[in-house]
Amino acid sequence: MNLRTLITGSVPGTVQITAYVSCDTRKELDGLKPFFVEQRARARGHPMASTAGLTRREADARRGQWEDRKTELRRSGVLIDSRDALVTGGLCLEIEQRGWNREWEPFPPQARAPGRSAGSPDGAWEKSVTVRLPVDLVNTVYAACWHTSKEARTLLEEWKRRHPKACPKRTSRPGCDEAALDEYRQICAKITHRGDLWRAAVLNGLDKARASQDPATGMP
């Protein structure tokens, strides 16, 4: 899957995901409602949105072209007219920056398992953000997290077999010596967690929204 596939959204449909963020991040997101309204108004004023003077067939074709174009603009972070669009653009950017915009081998069902993934830290994230994201982007995250963490997950399973009574997340009583605890932390640091991707997508999207509110940027 190349970047153009990610941007144009060749795989239809959306998937609901939940990102866990700080109170400040959720507060900033909630404050963007007027910005989303403004973005939707700007989109309605775009030349491609107009069907004036067109026949019915031409108007239908134009509307289809405009919907496709809006999808591209949302994925590239240019059109941020909803919370879904904000996180979609942020996730596209995160995937590109990680070099994940390529074809991946299939991933097993357990890659979608709810809850924390193996080795994930106990985060103090106070708020949740639920959005719907394009299925191709979500599948890229599941596949990439699974395959890039495969070796580390195997090492973590081996570590747990060697330290069956250890509770490494209990800092006061980890149940293993300092060397084993350090090994555990090094292994966990090599595991990519999908929750980190959802959170990064939100933060990237907020950065884009802040930049869009500064200068009056055009919408190509």
C-alpha cells in the first residue's frame, strides 16, 4: 500500500476506534467545534462544490468528484471539518512518518483484540476520544504494530516463562531482580502499541488544526 492509496482511500468503509488522551487534549478537541463549522463553510464555497449551470448528469459527476476530492483533502490534513477528519489526517501523517505506507503481510485476529496489548505501559490517560477512521488506515496500523513487534513479543513471552511470578508493573514489588526488570523494560520498549498510534493521530491532527487557524490558508 503506497501513500497515494492511503490518501485516496481505495478501500471503502470506516472503523470506530477509541484514543485515550489527557484532559487538556480532550478539552482542546471539544473547543474546535466552531473551527469545524468554519471548515465546512469554506468547503461549501470551493469551486468544485458548485454545480451551477451543469446538466443533471454533469452535476452528479461533479458531486462525485468533489466527494473524492474532500476525502483527499481530509487525509492530507487540509480539510479538517470534523473530529473524524482531524484524526484521519493525523493518522495519515503518522503512518507516512513511520514509513508504514506500504503493503503488509496479513495479521491474525488477535491483533484486533480489545484492551491493552502485551507489554503496554500503565498510562494515566484520563479521557477517551471515539472517532471513525478509514478501514485501510486502521488495518495498516494493526498490521504494522503486529509485524514490527513480532520479535519483541516473542522475547516478552520467553521472559515471562523465565520469571513466572514476576509483576514488573508493580514498582514496589516487581517479583524479580533489577537486571530482570531492566530486561523487561528494554523488551517492552521495542513493542509498538496501537494505542500510541491513535493518540499520535489526535495530536498530529491538533497540530494541523492550530496551523490552519493561524494564516488564512487556501483549499486547493
